[in-house]
Amino acid sequence: MERIPILRMGDILLVTIQVDMYDRLAMTLQDDLTTRIAENGARGVLIDISSLDVVDSFMGRILSNISLMASVLDAATVVVGMQPAVAITLVELGLSLQGVKTALNVGRGMTLLRAMIESRTEETEDVGREE
Amino acid sequence: MERIPILRMGDILLVTIQVDMYDRLAMTLQDDLTTRIAENGARGVLIDISSLDVVDSFMGRILSNISLMASVLDAATVVVGMQPAVAITLVELGLSLQGVKTALNVGRGMTLLRAMIESRTEETEDVGREE
């Protein structure tokens, strides 16, 4: 069965989406990703969509869902590499990637992810102190 | 046109091959990768093939070629994530991935790549001293 590979780099999982998503593939990715976050105790997910020429409402919802699921499992998500034309289309179609953080490229995405992970950790520590 | 995305992480380029290769795609990948190595001054290339169920002689030659080209441009290449069944088939078919270094997963691949880059750097320094 076709599935999208998930690469582990330390406590960050890296996903490169290269093919158009359809229902089953999206489900498999969500399953795989949540399982891997739990297994590896990953703190962040980086999703590269640089090879996608089109991001429609379905793809937008998948990205939103993944981000939300990861968040519930205490992992931050950043989407990187969006093509300029895709950004234009998203805005023109009135689509918003709800709850999805984006960055220009992998380098900046990693920096953003590190900052998000750090601020989450600090919040957790603050809560710990209050108790 | 379809093309395989190349992600930059510091001085390492990361390629995830998810689709079966055909001539034009392989050519494009070789072109893109060599251009990126030169542009970014990359020292290493990590190729993930975990989603490939089949590695035939054509794919083997592409991996070999990429590794050789990168080597000429002074970048080390490591192929990671090969499925056990693929390894068995490769040996049974008598195919050898000439000049290609492999590692089990991305983590180990990164470690191997760092070691290879370091030893290349040391060699260069030694040559520099001898002159």
C-alpha cells in the first residue's frame, strides 16, 4: 500500500508530501504520524509541501487536522515550502489553513519549530510550578 | 513538471524518494541535486528510500550516479531506510549499489554522513599541509 514516509530527526518528524492526497492516503498519514509522535515522543512535526502545485480545501483540511492532532499529543507543527502561486490561490479562494503555522523553507521552519517547542516546555514548567 | 523536492538542513541536503523513477525524473533529480550542492555548498546528501518497495537495476544505477556526482562536488552521500525485502532482492539479483553508503535510518545516516564529511575535511587539510 502506498504511504508517505515519515523521517525522524532527533525529536522532530519530517514529512515531505509529493503526491496528491486522496482519502485513504490522508488517513494513513494521520494514523502513521500520530503513532510515531506517541512512539518516539516527538516534540515537533515539519511538513514540506514544496512539490505541491495545488493546495485545495481537502488538502488544507488535512494539514489543519494533522496540526490539531499533533497539538493534542503535545507536538508543534510547521508547514514549509509553500509555492508562491499556492499562497495566492489559497487567499483568492478564501481558504485559511486554520491553526497551521507556516515558514518559507526548512531552515526557517526548524527555527520556528524550536521556538514553539521551547515555549510549550516553558508553559508546562510554569503550570508545574503553580501546582 | 513533476520533480522530487530537495530539502536543505544546514550543509546537508535531504531527498525523499517516494515515487518510481523514470528517465526524465531521474535526470531532473540529478540536475537539481548537483545544482543545489554547488549553490548551497552542501557537504552531504541524505537519500531516504523507505517508501520504495522495489529497487531495480535502473534505480540502483541512479543512486550510484548521484553518489558519484556528489562525490565529485565534494559531498558525501548516504542512502537510508531501505526495506529488508529490498535488501534481500538486491542481493538475490546480484545487484551491488556501487559506491553507495547505506544506513538503517535517518538518525544513523546523519551520524555516518557527519563522520564522512569530517574525514573528507581532514584529508583536505592533510593535503594542504603536504603542499
